[in-house]
Amino acid sequence: MTTLLAFLITIAVLVVFHELGHYWVARLAGVRILRFSVGFGQVLARRTDARGTEWALSAIPLGGYVKMLDEREGDVPADLLPQSFNRQSLGARAAIVAAGPVANFLLAIALFWALFMVGVPASKPILGSPPPDTQAAAAGITPGMTVTAVAGETPQSWQDLHWLVLKALLRDQAVTLETRDEKGYIATHQLLGDATDESMEKSPLSSLGLVQALPPLPPVLGSVMPDSPAANAGLQTGDRILSVDGLAVETWQALVEYVRKSPGQPIQLLLERNSVQTSVDLTPEAIEEGKRTIGRIGAAPQVDEALLAPYRTLVREGPIDALGHALQRTWELSAFSLEMLGRMVMGQASLKNLSGPITIADYAGQSAQSGLTSFVAFLALVSISLGVLNLLPVPLLDGGHLLYYFAEFVTGRPVSEKTQEIGQKIGLLLLGTLMFFAMYNDLERLFAR
């Protein structure tokens, strides 16, 4: 229910803002609005305002639309012709169409601005011990190092580090890290990655061997994933692992290290539950991480928040700095989305990066459960994605209409109806193909769990 509610809120907020962009600019241009609908299909509820606009809630909550007076869609009384969309100037029509995506970008800026002013809880960019045979280990990364710069940019948090490393990988295969160790010594490290590697796209930090530092945690289970090897073996929250294959386990990190080295290999755990010791046999599932295969049992540690305090930070800025940061983040994420789309078209990035409504709903639920800050950040990210998608020069999208208007500006005459019909068919094919891959990826992720 949390996931469903979060998904519906996400769609409603993003669609309403997008369509309000079209609506307000159309109103300013003097265009008559016939209907403002949230959702498609059967109208469930409606109300007509004093201007004659019908505000509707429709059955299929996966979008929305603003219906304007237009001679191409029906007869228009002579006295209302000046209020018809098709009678507006080229500049006015282009502004009305562009206003939807622009509204999504403005929403993202506002959300990021609010987050940066209120403060975003985050983890410090402190590195843990890198797994052997990784780029981080070869580059001399040691536990306790703090990343002070990535390609000249300073990460304020672990999330910033993830973003900066991903950007650096897309620009070049080499990632230059500047670190400061616990004694204050500064060092520079060169890490090489393959930006076309699918695992690198999913998790650039772990693929390079960059691991987040954590305090020594006791080997006590805090949670167990459903249908995981740990759950199937009967492990429960609160179990303390005493040994694995006869070797004493002092910390959670030691347990993780042993499990990672045992993909698909049976292991025996000695655990303590309610002061009673029990032996449990299980086999860690094999997971691909970069070019390595590691083991995972599907359990998380019990964490004392007091132990994590030295590793946490609050990223907070004043109104001016926060606005600048919000503008920069929105611009960078927009450019990154376009770059990733371009790389997928050119075959330089996997189509598995595409996500459909199932994945969006899943992330909406996860972010909502993580707290208001996470959910607001998720809304900003999806709002940017919606804005970028709608600006693509594909017929049926806002960007396709803007492409027609650009052609009209160059040639001095509107694009013919025949050309628009052909464009609509091409646009429908492209969007259908895009949705097919997105839904395929959604279902693959769902059934892979």
C-alpha cells in the first residue's frame, strides 16, 4: 500500500505540474481551455469553473492532458476563433508547448532548493577497506581515507561521491581521486573503469572497489530479506553469528568478507539465539559485481546509531547557495539523462538502464519508506526525467511539436497534415519500442528478486 500510494502521489504531482505549465501559459496567451484532466480514459469526477474549463479526474492515473480550443479538433464559433490554439502566433504556440517540460524543471529546482536549505542527512565520503583485485585496492586505497576531490570537484557526501565518479566515468575511463587519510596526508589515485560495462552503470563505486566505511559492527542480524538464502535457512533478526565454517567471527565485516568469497559454496554458521547455540547450513547466492562473482546471503546488520554518528553529516546551505546548488544539480541531471539516452541509442550503454512504471513505483515506495527527504529527492529526479523525455524531438511528445514549429519558423509555413500524420506513426512506433524495453526491464528486475 505504501508503494502504491507513493506511486500515485508521484504521478499526480508530476502530471499536475507539467499540465499546469501548459495551462498557465495558454491562459496568458488567451487560449480557451476546455478540459484539464489528471489521468486518461473514463472521467471519474469533474467540475466546471467560471471560465468554462472542465477539471477532471480520469480512470487511468498514468498521465494527463490539457485540451484547448482548436479548429483542427472541431468546429469553433466565429466569436471564439481568437481563443483557438491554432490561431496563436508561432511564438505563443511554442511557449505553450514548452511550458510543460519547463514546469517539471522548475519543480525539480524548487524541491532541490528546499532540500538543500532544510538540510539533507548523508554519509561522509569515507572509504572502507577495498576488496582485493579491484581498482581501488591496486590504486592504494586504504580504510579511513576521506575523498576530498573527484576530478577537481569536492564531494560533500557519499551520494555526491557516487554522482561525481559516474560523471567522470562517462567523460573518461580514468577517475582521479584525491584523498586525505586519518593522519592528514593527501594522496592522488587513478582508477580505470569501463563506462560501457553494465555493472559499472548500475554501481560504479562497488565496481571500482570503493566501499563505504562503517564502524566495526557486531555480527548480529538486523534484518533478513525474504526468499534469500538467509531466510530459507531460518535465520532471524537478532541472531548473533559466532563462527563460520569453524572460524570465529568477531565483526559483521568479517562475516561479509567470508560470505563474499563463497559464492555458490555451502557454508556452516554457528549462531546464538535466545542464549541457545545452533548450527545452520546455507549456500550464498552468486552475484555478479563488476567482473567478479561474489556471495550474498541476504541479511543486513543490526546497527547502533551512536556508532554511525561520526560517519554521518548534514548537508545544509543558505538560500543563495542552495538555489545555485539546485540549479546546478538540475542542469547536471538533465544533461546526464540526455547523455545516457544518447549512449543507449549509439549502443554505448545498456538498454537495461531504461525503467518503466513498475520500477518507478518500486523506487517511489522505497524512497517514501526512507523518509520525506528521500521521497522529495526522488520526486525531483523523476520530474527532471519527465521534462527531458518530453523535450525529445519525437512526434507525440512536446519536443516533437517544437520540432514542427522550428520547421515552420525556417520554412515560413506550417508542417503539412500529411507530414504530421507520418510523424505520429513514427513517434508511436518509437514510444512503443521504448515502453516495450522499459516494461521488459521492469519485469526482469521483478522476477529476478
